[in-house]
Amino acid sequence: MNQDVIIIGGGLGGLFTGALLAHEGLVVKVLEKNATIGGGLQTFRRGNVEFETGMHILGGFREGGTLRRICSHLGIMENLAIRHLDADCMDEITCASDGKTYRIASGRNAFVQSLAEHFPHQQSKLHEYVDALYNIANEVDAFYLRPSSTGLPQHSEHFLWSADELISHYISDPRLRNLLPT
Ligand SMILES: Cc1cc2nc3c(=O)[nH]c(=O)nc-3n(C[C@H](O)[C@H](O)[C@H](O)COP(=O)(O)OP(=O)(O)OC[C@H]3O[C@@H](n4cnc5c(N)ncnc54)[C@H](O)[C@@H]3O)c2cc1C
């Protein structure tokens, strides 16, 4: 069968994009170079211990969240076993350099507050950084299941920066930079 779209890379991005396009009736082929699809979603075992290669939590599954909206649209929500995270601690990071453990809260303001407790001098910059992330996400119509207004997407300069560049632009404290997800 002829393909309408070929996607290179079977990580979460390629798989969701392929699923959305297939849902729209396009014939999609996803090419994955590794033996297993999933990209950063994969896990591996050593003895009885399972290790994540990257992702260990996924945001956006609460009511009104982006992934909940996309999975509902694709009709796969009921196939997923979701366990919600603690709102006041979605992630806990222990830094080898200072031996401290940082508890990261979920939600736009709570996320900033939990980090600002340790880095009060960076509070306003943390807000700016999080605002920038929301603005970048807002540039992707598919993320919100919005029809695109133009044929060719136009993106801001920030959109094209690497995660490191974006973090360094807003956050000057090197310890805080290391805690932020890239
Ligand atoms: C240590 C770590 C922890 C993380 N924790 C989280 C987390 O808890 N929650 C979260 O949401 N995100 C987390 N992330 C980020 C998350 O892993 C990425 O955002 C996500 O994997 C990106 O998906 P992707 O499809 O763009 O890329 P990837 O998951 O990297 O997938 C890319 C795929 O493309 C394939 N590929 C590459 N080149 C080619 C080629 N030439 N031909 C064919 N196939 C190719 C690769 O093999 C891979 O399967 C973490 C990342 C890291 C590194």
C-alpha cells in the first residue's frame, strides 16, 4: 500500500504523530532504526530490577490535560492504566554535587514554588521559563487538536532553541539549571 506520510523515529513523538494522522485517514508508515519502538519510553532489566531509559512520568493525564485529550481523541484512554502522581511531589531529584534532595511539585505555579523555595533569587525567572514553555507548546496546533490556520507552521525563535539554550536563557543558577528537565 502507498504511504501518504513516512515518519522517521518511533518514539513517543513519532508514534503520537502517526496515530493522529492515521486517525485523520492518512496512510502512515513509521520507520524505527532500533529493534523496539518507544524511544525514551523503553525500559530494560538487569536481574530483577527494571530501569527506565528516560521517561518515568507523563504529565497531562488529569482532567483537561493535553495527553488525556489526545488519547481520548484517539480512543485509547480506556486501555491505559493511569496512576496519578502526588501533586506536591511529582518527582524527587537527589543531586550528587550538593547531596540535597529536591521535591518537585506538579502544576504550573506549584512547580515554580517548589523550586523557588530552594532558589528564591530565581523565582521570577522560573515563572518566565515556565511561561516560555507554555508559549512554545501553544505554537503546536496538534498539541491542542486545533486545526492549523496556515499551511506552513511559523515558529518563534524560542521554539527552535535546544532545551539547554532555553534553560540557560532564563536561569542563571547552575545548580537550578541542572534540576530542570531538558
Ligand atoms: C534521562 C531522561 C529522563 C526523562 N524523563 C522524562 C519523564 O519522566 N517524562 C517525560 O515526559 N519525558 C521525559 N524525558 C524526555 C522524553 O524522553 C522525551 O521528551 C521523549 O522521549 C521525546 O520523544 P521523541 O519521540 O521526540 O524522541 P525519542 O523518544 O528519543 O524517540 C526517537 C526515536 O527515533 C529513533 N530514530 C532516531 N534516528 C532515527 C533514524 N535515522 N531512523 C529511524 N529511527 C530513528 C530512535 O531510535 C527513537 O526510537 C526524559 C529524557 C531523558 C533523557
